[in-house]
Amino acid sequence: MPTTTTTTTAVTLADLTRMLRESAGEEEGVDLDGDVLDTPFIELGYDSLALLQVIGQIQREYSLSIPDDAVVDAETPGALLALINAGGPTPA
């Protein structure tokens, strides 16, 4: 009997930090395993180009559609995860 696999689209902080490391490395002196949920990406050493790369990777791995302007709207890992896991940008 074939096994059916259910794919989850929830992206976790661990998933996000893994993809940040894979796409752009890790800034010296920054601990992505620490409490970074509300730390601005710029303080973590990631610019908009690095975030676009990560968003592209998330779209491929999770089959999600994320607008490029999510990079502007989501300034922290927590904000980006909320946007991704909500299925898109939230109204202002």
C-alpha cells in the first residue's frame, strides 16, 4: 500500500537560519542560534540581496509564492516568518 506524505508549509526559525547560512553565510560575531527573532536582518549581517536569495529558496523548497517586496516589509526573522506562514503579506 503506498504511503501518502503530507507536506507542511510552515517555515520555522531553524529553517530560516539554515537557509540564511546556506545563501549568504553567517556574519562573524552573530549567533543565529540565539534569540534573533526580533533582531533586524541588517544587524544580523544580511542585506536585501541575501534576503531575496533566501525568499527564492523558500519558494522552491516549500512551493510558496512570496512577493519580492516582502524583503522591505519584513525587517526581522520573526516578521518574515509571520508573513511566509500567513500565506502572504498582511494588510497594513
